[in-house]
Amino acid sequence: MTEVDVSLRAVRKSYGDVVAVADLTLDIPRGAFFSLLGPSGCGKTTTLRIVAGFARPDCGDVLIRGQRVTEVPPYRRDYGMVFQNFALFPHMSIADNVAFGLRMRRVDRGSIKRQVSESLALVKLAGYEHRFPNQLSGGQQQRVALARALVLRPAVLLLDEPLGALDAKLREEMQVEIRDLQRQFAISTIFVTHDQDEALTMSDAVAVMNHGVIEQLGTPREVFERPRTEFVARFMGAGNIMEGRVVATNGAVQTLDLGAGSVRARDSGKRSGERVLVTVRPENVSLAREAGDLGVRANVVSVVYHGATTHVHLVAGPADAVMPMVAHLPNRSASDTEWQRGETVYCRWNEESTIFLADRP
Amino acid sequence: MIAGRLLLYLAFGLCLALVLGPIAVIIGISFSPIDGFAFPPTGLSLRWYASFLASEKLLDSLLFSFRTALTVAVLSLILGTLAALALARRRGLLAASIQSLFMAPMVFPTIILGLAILLFVRVISAPLWLGLIVAHVLISTPYCFRMVTGSLQAFDPTLEEASQSLGAGPIRTFAYVILPLIWPGMMAGALFAFIVSFGENNAALFLTSPGYSTMPIELLGFLQFPGNQLIVAAASTVQVGLIVVLIVLMERLVGLARIVRGDRRG
Amino acid sequence: MSVLTDKQRLSWRRYVGEGAVLGPPLVFFTACFILPLLYLFVVSFLEPSQVELYEKQLTIDNYGRVVTDEFYLMIIGRTLLATALVLVISLLLAYPAAMVIARFEPKWRIRMLALLLFPLMVSNVVRAYGWISILGRRGIANTILLDLGFIEAPLALLYSFNAVVLGLLTILLPYMIISIANALAAIDRSYTEAAESLGAGPFRTFWHVTLPLSSPGVASGCLIVFFLALSAYVTISLLGGPRFKLLVSLVFDTVVTLQWPRAAALSFILLLLALAGGAVILALTRPQRVRGRRA
């Protein structure tokens, strides 16, 4: 069994009537980069704050390296944290900021000096010791915050949307840098974000949260390609949610009737006649003007050019049960078909692309 | 349009003249060589400053005012800072009412405050000077409260969390993170308290006694009799000079912007 | 939002016992502010005494005397007239001055406000003395007018209703200017630009947009000026002279003559007047129109 650095056991936290975290159980294996992904208010930040000790769970337990820390105050827990706005102490020099944690642990002066310069060198800020936070750029402040957290060699690194305050280009650079540092230290990391790209590119594992519950936990690939619930599918940008029923099973392939047309899917184990909820990623959808045995009949609502792709927005289904759909078509050459608003088209995709979702509650 | 703008500037100029004029006049005539005012001025002299320095009564009152103001500044700073720490991030009706209580002496008629405390001092047979200090602490605490509250609201609460996440407990977080950041606000508040106590003259009317009299009250005595009044001009100029020095100090500590907002009463 | 409540919960409560922080100031204000005022209130309902502070006998006579005596009523009327005059003139002067200041660049605006704040820190005795040396019999105004031959004998400029109003006005004017200038400076330029883009000229923009948006500053300025004008004893006595009285002078006189219950009653009449005036000011300026915005 792999070692676990952080675990939450049936943790629950509510504010008044609002349940922020509902009976969450979670294990973060040593060295993993673990993302908590979800929209604002989903409970991801509260979960992080519970690990940090800034929020006390109503019930349940928090363990860091196997030790129960539920009642331990933040300053006696073994973690380093990078805050959304970095929270560098404005009245202290960069060196003093990085040294703060070491001082609190009463490390001797010589050793502090050495460790501070080592960790500043690590984040490529050697020579900045005597500057002050307001003299640094956003990216540099971010690195100081990382150095300040990592210099303590904590059991776990907590990152609270640390890239939110940076502009897009810098953000991408910092993604790489944070991931490199994390691998170098082999430090278990919990990363809170609402940006699915960030979560997908950086993480070993992603937990998608909604209403205080983890809807799906898996590798970035699993979460992206095989969403299990409607929420995860939508959050991951697969907006084509369709209801239908199984009409035939032929070996490993099933045929589904979606009302506006039929599609094929891999056998889901559902029996003929059973209701199903499915989705397909927009980039897997192709359009055709000719009707066929398969394909969902839809009308083009708008065509938006996005450079590498063109997004075609469609509606399918009868007037009383309209299904909005979207297809991302690659722009390969000038001879690509031009789709017109209002025209009727047929959406098709291969059977592997049909993803079964958990039924709506 | 032009006429309208002219009118605005006329009102502005008139305001400045009305507000600053009397003080400028005092400074001007404090250098008068004669007992009174002559037009055109006949020369400059420091004789009134000399008689100010020779007046034991005025010097004693200056010293007493200074000691009182210093005591008041320290006590107001302590009370105002505690109040600000307790209330700066509180919301709700109770917190708002307690806050109003701490701010109330800013607009409360000081003469009535002085009377109430005089009566109280009589009843519990406390010395009058203690009453004066209590009254001045009440009047000055709102300034400290407001300045420190401003400092507390200006700093990011995640800094406290950052400090805790790095292993600093509550006491060390206060000492190393909170205190250094609110220190300028505290000092500016204390200077405000000093200035307010130093110039206060309505509550002090009831709460001074021979030997325990503040300078404004002594000056008031001088003004009740004709002649030698220019000694008041000299003493006033000294007071004005002191205030200018203190304002410059506050400017260094927290910047003018905070001071200007800090005094908005009401 | 959940994050915020959490931070609040954590900030101080867990640190130092909240009571230990709030306790000292709260105890001090209760013992030295609320309690003496309550005591004063009780005294205002007790019989006066020749030897003691008061007789232990309840009466409403202290108030009754004041509201039936014509002298007191005249003084109250004069007090209200003087303060109302101070209020109106200071508003008329301060608003345009504040408009000028609000248009300055921030750096200069703050310097100008600091310049106006500075006189507020100077003792009222000193500031009243400034007017005495200007308006007195041998003051600057009389000396210049005599020397230039405009007048034969010194004018009696001091010790009058006008001198008191002028003195109060100049002492309190900075409060009004600072309040209004801060409120005006806080008004987002886009509001007036929006009004102008919708076809309102400068006057209608001012009347429908700027003036209402500045009402919190006007209200707080008026409240301060009114409260302080009511209680500025030293200014009133120095510029009004020994015979010119306003309500607050009577409070002082009754204290000096040791009529404690009467002084107490007069104090609470003064406070009542302040509260009533404050209510009128709030009803007229209606600052709640711009609630939710910082002004």
C-alpha cells in the first residue's frame, strides 16, 4: 500500500444552512499532485482550509502523515501553503519572508541564512534577498510564496488558486514551474482551482467537486474523456447532454434512440428499453447534410470561427424538448464545408465517443 | 459658466480667509513691539515671547497640558487599539452599537461631558485632575479607535493565516505581523489624541483647578482682562508651531490621506 | 462568502479571549461615560439644595422652570437662530469651496484638506482670540478704519450676535468643507458623464445627480457643525462677551453658581435640542438615498 500524506475521513462542514463540504473522504498518496476542481462555492476552498486548520470541520477527521490533526491549530500542522494573493508580509524583505517559518521553528541563524538562499536560488530569485514584496512582479511574488512554503520541507503543499492573480502568459509559465518544483521535492500537493485546463495539465489526480461532494475522482484523462456525471461532463466542456433509450444491443454495440435520431454506443450493460443519459465531446461530433440510418437531426443556430476550430451551435429535438448541441470542427483547409445558419444537419460520432452518464437524480 | 466658476473660487477663497485668517493674524501680531496693534506695523520684536517665558503661570500650565496630553495619548492609544482590535472586522447590530459608543464622544457636547464627570468626581471624591484625564481620554479615544481601525481594515487578513501556516501562534502572529502593520496607525492616533487633549477647553473649564490648569484655560483667563493680551498671541503661536510639528510627524507615519479621513467625525 | 465568515471566526476569537480585548474600553466607557451621564440625568430630576449637591427629592421643576420662563425660552430661541444661521451660511460657503477642492488632483486635494484640518487642531481659545484681535476695540479692523479716516470712533464689532455667528462659522467651517469635499470626490465621474450623455446640462446634472449623491457628506457635515455650534461655550463666551448668552452659556453659569440640578436639566434640554436638530437635518438631507455606497 502506498503511503498516504493527507487523508480526510467523512469530513463535514456547513455554514448555517449551507453545506460547504458533505461527508468527504479523501486520501492523497505521497508525492501526488492532487487537484480539487470545481466552480466557486463547490467546497474546494473549504476543504483546503480544513486541511490547513483555518476551518474546523463539524465532524470527521483530518490526518496528516497518519496523525490526527483535526483539533490541532494551523500553526502546529506540518504543511506549507501558497495563498491566492500570495500573502507576502509587506513589511519584511524577501529574505525575512522566506525565513519567517524557520524563525518560528527556532532554527539557528546560520542555518536559516543557508536555507533561505538555497530556496531562493531554487525559485530563481537569488540576489533578491533584500528587496521588498511590493518591488517584485506578480510572478516573482508567486515564487517567493512558493519558496516560503517549501523551505520548511513540509509534509504537504497547499495551493489555493495560486495562479488566479497572474495574467494568462505568466500563468502557463508558472504551471510548469510549480509542477517542476513539486516533482523535485516529491511533495504531496493539494491544488485548488476552478480552471479545468490548469487541473488537467498539472495534476496526477483530479477531484471534481460540486455542492460539497466529489462528483468524480480520477486521472485528468479519465475525468476529461470519461465524465461520469452530467455536472462533470458540463464542467469539462462536453455540453452535449442527451436523453434517450436503448433500442438494440448487437454484440458489444448498442443502438440508442435520442428522439432526434439514433446513435451507436459501446455496450453499457443497460437493457433494451432502458432510459439512458449520454454525452459526446464537441470535438468528436461531425456534421453532414445528408440523412442516414444514424445521426441526430439538428438545426444550425450559429457558426463561430475559433482559429484552429469552428464551433457550430445547434439545436436538436422537438420544440417542447429542445436539446442544445455544439460541434467543434477542425479547420483543415479552405475547402472545409461552410455551415449556414438555419440549415438542417445530421450530427454523427463513432460509438466510442458516446459516454454514458449517471442518471439524473 | 465663467461667472459660475468665478463664484466657486470666490467662496473657496473666502472660506480659506475665514478659517486661516485669525490664526495668521495671531502669528503676525505676536511679533508686535507694542502692546496692541498698529497700522502700518512699527517693527518686529520677541518681547511677548520673552514675557511668555517669564510667566511662571503660563509655563506651568504648558507643562501641565503637556503631561496631561501625554498621559491621555497613552491611555487613549491603549483603549482605542483594544477597541479597534475587537471590532474592526465585526459586523452586526451589537458591534455597530458598541462602535457608536466608542465614537460618540467625538460629537458629544464636551461641556456636558465635563459637567457629568465633574459631578461624578465630586460624588466619589476623586481629584479633579483625574476627572480631566478621564474626560480627555473619552474625547481622544475615538481618534485612536478610528486610526487603528483604518490600519486593521487596510491589511489583508490572509497575512494572519500565512503567518499561522508558517508556524506562528497567535501571540507571535500579533507581534511579528499585525503589530508592525498597525503601528503607524497607532502612532498617528496617539498624536491625534495628544493634539485633541492639548487644545481641549470646554470640558477642561470644569475640571481644572489652581496648579492643575491647562494652557487653554490659562489663556482664557488672560483674555478676560485687558492689557498684556499679546502674551496670548505668543503662547498661541507656540501651540500652533507644536501642532504643525505633530502634523508633519503624522504625515510621515501614515500619510496625509489617512489623517484627513481619520478626522471625519460623525 | 463562506470563506469570509471563516476568516472572521478565526481572526480574533481564537487569538486572545475576545473579552480581554473588548473589556477594558467597554468598562471604561460604561463607567466614565454612560454612568456619569445617567447620574447627571437623575440629578436633573432632584430638588436643588443650598448645602448639598442636591436634595434627595424628586421633582420635574428643573425642567418646568426652563420651559415656562420667558428668559430661558428667549435664549433657546436665540440659540436655535444662531445655530441655524451658522448652519446655513457654512453650507452655502462650504459647498462651492468643496466643489473647488474636489476637482483638485488627489495629491493637492489631500494637502488642501490637511490645511483645513490643521485649524481644527488649534485650541478654540486661540482661534477665538484671533477674532478678538481683529474685531476688538483696539483690533486690526478698527485701527485700520480709524487710520484711514473712515470712522471717527472705534466700532463695537465684538460682543454681539453677529460676532458669535461669525466665530462659530469660522471655527466649524472646515468640518463642513472636509465632509462635503470627501463626498464629492467619492462620486464616480461616470455618473455625471452619464447624466450629460443623456442630455442634462451642467445645472440639471448638478441638481439631479451630484447634489443627491453628495448628501451623506452634507448630512454628516451639517450634523457635526450643528452639534459643535450648540456646545461651543468658549467661542460663544469670548466673542459674545459677558452679557450675550446662548443655551450652553446658561449651563456654564448654573454650574458656576452651583445649581447642579438646574445645570443638569439644562444639559439634557441642550441634548434634546441636539437630537431634534439632528433628526431635522437627516430628514432634510436624506443621506440614506445613497446607502450602500461609500461617500
